[in-house]
Amino acid sequence: MILSVHEDPSSSPRSDEPTTPATERTPRADGTSSPAPSPAPGAPPPDDGRSAGSPPSAAAQSADAPSGTPLSVRAPSTDGPAHHRRHHHDHLDHRGMPRARTPLAAASLGALGVVFGDIGTSPLYALQTVFALHHHAVAPSEADVLGVISMVTWCLLIIVTVAYIGLIMRADNQGEGGILALAALVLRKLRGPGGVGPREASIALVLGVIGAALFFGDSVITPAISVLSAFEGIEVAAAVPNAVIVPGALIVLTVLFAVQHRGTGRIGRFFGPVMALWFLTLAAIGLPHVLAHPAILQALSPHHAIAFMIDRPLIAFVALGAVVLAITGAEALYADMGHFGHRPIAVAWLALVLPALLINYLGQGALVLTDPSAVVNPFFTLVPEVLRVPLVALSAVATVIASQAVISGAFSVARQATRLSLLPRLKAIQTSLEHGGQVYLPAVNLLLFAGVVTLVLVFRRSEALAAAYGLAVTATIILVLALYLLYARRILRRPLWQVVLLAVLVGGLELLLLAANIVKVPAGGWISLVIAAVLTTIMLVWHRGARILFGRRRELEGPLTDFVTGPDCAVRRVPGLVVYPHGDPATVPLALRTGVRMNRVLHEHVVIMTMKHIGVPHARREDRVHAREIGPGIVQVTYLVGFHDTQDVPAALRAAVELRGGPHSSDCPADCILHVPALALEAEEAMYVLSVFRIEAGQDTSMPRWQKVLVRALERGSANRTQVLHLPPTRTVVMGAETVL
């Protein structure tokens, strides 16, 4: 009997990564639904229960099958007799997504603590950086101050409120956001007759890869600049020595990364009330200055920004390079969408975050107009000296939370990269019973921590990192907008004039911000470019290597149908039950084929099992097992798991035996799927055989030597599937083949 465990087309090769099957539906931006995402073009399917030596896998495909390959075991349809009736998950909403269990107010409070920390702490350093650029080129005059505050205001309104909250965040990929999720969504929707060709698909994928790499760079820079800027408030307070700035920042950052394993949901419940206090504080310390100098309200009119750019174009261009700091975190709103959803984020932004930010920026502008010396640090100068130490303390906590926004986003983007076969399989720990997007990736957490600590020790000042920060943000938001415009025009079928208007209004502003930050490359912008270049190279090389290796593995495995009906199965049968976790339902498990060729025997009972992920927290036990006998004593089993269920192969075998391993009853139809007599087995006697596909160095010319070295190194560092599948060490064998790369 073959118990085949494979993952569905949208599943990931990672240990416990939740995915949505091809039969699920994903909501469009307009509220309609569409099939679940497919893998990237040319990507291999995720690997099954294949061991750590197996080839890289792809995201959106069946853990066992390439794109377009039907699953060997299909769930029964919703019509027809009870034997064929698919269970209607009553915990799914009308879109096929898990029903929200968290009240909107609580979810919005949690979003405050996880999503808005980055953009919410921008007032700490944004205006300070504007007035410090190029030896104080921006003067504390009325025209310059009104122009700068107007720029900040309309960047928040146009880019964050209109573009992200109003439009881009509606383009979710099964509830997930971020540039890679959007790239996968665009590729899936445009595939097929009349869709994109290989060249267009490759361009879309490369855009997504570059944007993801820039976001990872942002995820390293944000914690460093945010926490440093908060501790630099000590200089204004003058209460303790400045020497504690760097050590204090390192201690706080260490604690932050150490608690990530608790999950964003728990962190959000703790951080949410703190961030609510932070935003109320922003408004409270800015409002008195606005009331004392109401002329600053003129900055709400966009004509002051336009006049500033016309009257002093060079100075305005310089100012734009720092104004972008006010919208840092916009890209994290989208990347973090899988943690809370669009609506809680939108409610929190419109009800509290945006008003508080505007009041604070207006207050800082009013302060500078009345006291030009405040440009040294306008944020902390908003309050009297007696309140500066408490404000520094609150700012330090807020900046820690700011770092959480990009850290959570980095976890989401990394998992999406593994699904698209852009990174090797990574250990992913599901941290929420309700939200499939809440995951913790230990390897990513460690790498981010190492990068952040390095930046703090090397640069030691927030203003030294400001140049690097702005370039990563502007480049990312432009790439996101480019993909969204393609999505709006080709998929949502928006009128051309609407797409052009959005491109001119939002894209034009974002291009200005990018241009203003490109000139800062020598001053520190090179940091984000180097990080992005390294990560882009890693992802594209891994993607190419995965495609080559998976093709070779499929050739070695061969079609399952030919194996079952051919002479390979006509060998001597020996007693015993062997389970083969396997990915591709159309091919033979490599360990099975290798074992038969070497030993010329086949066990009496062979099971090929496939773990299929569905987009709900838990799959109902009675609906989990779908099985069929494909040959004498050979059974394929598909085992459904939710995103909070473990990939426990022995438990799946026990469930299959219990639920399906019985004789047919007298009233069973001819095509009954509820009973598979060949599954009447002793599960505790099973042996488990994992397929391994080792990569050895050779003279193969398919890739340059340095790329081969990189692929092999990444493969060796990927997660161990033996532990992930909970296989008993004393009853598990690894067998397979190797290829030369």
C-alpha cells in the first residue's frame, strides 16, 4: 500500500507552513472570488516529506505536482450522495476565508501594536532630518516650514491613505499582503490563454524579488534607526550621559528579537495599548503648539508644497529626500496584512493613527516657526524639560514596537519567498489559532538581529542611517505600485484613465521621492542597495537551481501510473507496511523506485501519503482523509491539514486506518470513497521511507560554479523534514539518489 503525503499546489515545502489548496477560493480586490494561487512560472513543486537533501521546492504548486498537474486524490464534490459530499466548513466566511473570531476593536488595537509602529515613530526623526540635510539647507522660515509640512501631509494622504489603505491593500492573496504575494497574485491571474508570456511573467517575478529584497533591507535598517533615534532624546533631556545611547539601544533590540517566538498576536496584545498611548501622546504634545500658532494649519493646503517646489526647487528636492521618512512603514502595512486583515488596519489608521500623526507634524512645524532653534530636535522640544525623560522612555518603547512592524513583515515575506521557490525551505512556527499569516521563522529572526546589531555598532547615530532608510522605502513602494497598476488594468479591468490617473498622481510623487533619495547613495544609501543586491542574487539563483533540480528528479522518479501497471510492480512481495511521504502525486516516490530496483521486492502494503493544506485553522477530523487503491496493496492517501495542524505523518496514517480502513457496506455505491479495505492495517507496525535527492559537485554546465556552490550551501541549511513530519527515528529509513550540479 502506498500512503502518499503531498502538499497541494499552494502549499509550501516548509515544516509547518499553512497554505490554501487549489480548491479554496481567494477574494479579489472587488470582493469576488477566484481560484487559489498557482506557483511561479517554471517553479518546481514543493518537496514532500523529502529529506533535507531533497531538491528545492516551489510555492504555489502541489507539494507533489507541478503546476497544472491534477491531484491524484480529489475531495468529493458538494453534490451527489453523502459518500461524495464535501464538508462545508462553517468556520469559513462567504469568501472561503476563516471567519474572524477577534472583534474589530480588539483586532484594530492589536494592529496598532504590530503594524503601525514604524510609521508611528517617524515623527521622532523625520522633520529633524529634513532641517539637518545639507548643512541646514531647509531654513526655519515660514515658506520652508509650511512647504515641508504640506509635503508630509500630502504624502501621508496620497501614498498611505489613498494608495495603500484605499487600493493596494485590497489586492490580497488569500489574505496575505506584501510585494511577493502581489507578484504571485498577478502571475496566477494572468496565466493561461491570453495571459502573460514567459518574458512578462519573468519580469513580474523579478520585480517582486527586488521589492522583497529591498523590504528585507528595510527590515534591518528600521529597528536600528528607530531605537537609536529614541535614545538620542537623552541628549535633549541631558539627564544621563550620552554614552548610554548605543548600549541601551542594543539591550532593547536584544529583548525585542528574543520575544519574537511568542508570536505577533501576543506581542500585539501587549504592544497595542502602548501604541494607543503613544498616538494619543503624539496628538497631546502637538496640539498645544497648533492652537498657539494656528497659522500652521495653512500647511494642510497642497499649494504650499507646490509653491515651495516652484520657488526653491533645489531645496525642495533636498527636503523630499527626508520627507520620505514620514511614510516609512507604508510598505509594512501591506506586508503585515496577513497578521490582522485589511479592515482592522484601515480602521486603526483612519480613526487614530493618521489624525495623531498630522497633529504632531503640524505641532512640530508650529514650534519651529516660533522657535527656530528647535530644528535641532523638534520632537523632544515639543514638551518642557520636566517631561522629556518620560517622553524618551515612552519613545524607546514605541520604537521597539516600530521595529515589530517590519520584523513581522519580514517573516511574512520570507514565507512567501519559500512558496515561490525563491528561498529554501525554512522552519516556520505557526503562532496563531486564527490567522494563518502569523508565523515565526527562527532563521530569519536570527539574521535580522545580526544585521541590526551590526548597523547600530557601525553607524551609532540615527542621522547616519537616514540616507540608507529612505532609498529602500521609496524603491519598494514604487515596485509595489507598478505591480498593482498591472493588476488593476489587466485583472480588475479598470478603465485606462483610472490607471493612468493613479500612475500620475501616486507614481509621480513616488518617483520624485525616489529621485531625491538616489542622490544620497554615497552618503549611506548604498547600504540598502548592497543588501538588496545580495538577497536578489540569492533568491534568483535558488529559483533557477530549484527548477533544474526538480526537473531532474521528476525524470528519475517516472510516472506513477507506469510503475503501478508495469513490470516494476510484478516483483516478489514481502510482508510489511511501508509508508512513503511523497510530494508529486503523478510520480513514483524516489525511495520506492530505488528500493525496488535494488532489492527486486515490494512490500505487501505500500502507502503514499500527501499532506494537503487548507486555509482554515483546523481541518475537521472526519473530513481529513481521502484515499484510493491504485494497485494491489498500493494506496494513495491525501490528508488535509489546517494552518495550525502539524504535519504528523504517523498520526495521519492512524487517522486513515481508523476512518477509511474498513470493508464496504452493503449500501456503498460502486465508487464509494469512504471505505478502502486495503487500509485495514496495523499503523504501529509501519516503516517510513523518506526520499532523499542529494546534490553533488560536478562539471555540469547548467549553472556557473559560484551559483552551484550557493545552491548547495542553501540546500544544506534548509529545514530537516524528518523532524517536521514527526517520523519515529527507529522506524525511518532514508533512501534515494543523487545528481551532479
